[in-house]
Amino acid sequence: VRELEAELDAEQKQHAEALKGVRKHERRVKELAYQVGDRVSLGSGPGAGPAQASPESPLPAQAEEDRKNLARMQDLVDKLQSKVKSYKRQFEEAEQQANTNLAKYRKAQHELDDAEERADMAETQANKLRARTRDALGPKLSLSPQHKE
């Protein structure tokens, strides 16, 4: 259970880091889109459009790379979320099994305590009966050997 908790914590940290990366890349994509929009609006004439960006400009390539990174990060986030769900499910199952085993142990311990108490009571009663029997048969037993003579 502790191993699963540690693994779950590690996966959650990794998930948080991946989300940070996704947000960072999303901001970068928005920033680049804004910059591209500014360049297009500052372009020459009313016919200027996205095709107007120069091939030498690193912005479209960078934006495409950022989109790919964003997609990869989103895939990673999805995978990590699925792992987290799986680990949570495993943890809950292990916890449930541990609780079941603990209940069985407590029941067995209670039954053992009851059995020991009954055994002690039976032993006490047996000792009392032996003592009564000795007291009752004591004089007869001492007379019996004399009677045989």
C-alpha cells in the first residue's frame, strides 16, 4: 500500500510538471499567434494574409513546433491521468483488502480469546472436581489398603 502511495505521489508530481509544461507551451503558442497576427496586420496592403509571412521567418516553424510539443504534452498528461486513476483504483482495492484482512484478524483474535477463556474455566472446574473427588474418596482409599489385609 505504501509503495502504491509513493508511486501515486510520483505520478501526480509528474502530472503536475506535465501540466506546467502544457500551460507554458499554450502561452507560447498564444504569444506567437499574437505576434504573427501583429505582423500580418502590419503587412503591406489590404491583401496581406497569413501566407504573407516570409519563409525565412522562424515564427511559423516555431509555432508548428510548439503545437507539436503541446500535442505531445497533452498526450503525456492524458497518459499520466490514466495512470493516476489506475493507481488510485489499485490503492483503493489494496486498502479494502487490508481492511477485510484486519476484520478477519480481529474476529479470529476474539474467537481465540473466547476459546482460551472457556479452556481456563473448564480447567478450573476440572481441578475443583478432582479436589472434591479426592476429598470424597480420600478416607475410603486410605481404608482400602487396610481392608485388603
